[in-house]
Amino acid sequence: MPITKLIKTIEKFEIEKYQKPKDPKRLIETHISYSGSPHKHPYDSEKMIIIINPYYSSTFYYEFNKSDISYIDELPNLVNLDGEIYTMVRIWIKKTSIAVRCMPFVVGETPE
């Protein structure tokens, strides 16, 4: 399934409330941040998808367990010329968490 189809068919969801960390320096030491457009996982309510740069033709996405998210920063929304709006966020994921990165590619012969 092309990533552009994925972007159009996945429902957006309201960002769940997370408490602001008491010690931001500690958050930087124990977490990694990822920025992108959040979407519901198509079949697992315990996971979420972050699409990195939704307007880029060769974009990819990350899949995270919601339990590994400690904090979410809201970022400015992206709007294209057709008026489509994408919510953008920065999520803070606990280090050593297991996640999935999906990067589509074109199958073909490798030049010799």
C-alpha cells in the first residue's frame, strides 16, 4: 500500500493528555523524541503511528506502543495548497523501547 494511501485512509485521533515532565533535563536523558503526524493504528488500539513529513513523496512512518510514550508536545500544523491540514506533534519515547519503522521502496533490479 503506498504511503499516500495510508495517510488518507487512517483516522486521526485526539491527542491524549500527558502530564508535563517535572524535570525536562531528565526527560532528555531517558527518552528520544520523534516528530510527525499522529494517526490511529489501523487494527491495534494500544499502538499509534507517526508519519514523518506527510507531504514528502518518500516518507516513512514509525509505529509505537502507547505505553512507551511519556510526553507529547504539540507542534504547528502543516497545511498544503489544497487546504488539507495535518496535526504535527513531538512524542517522547522511553529509550530501549521496541518500535517499528516502515519505509516503502520500489522493487527492482540492482544495477551491477
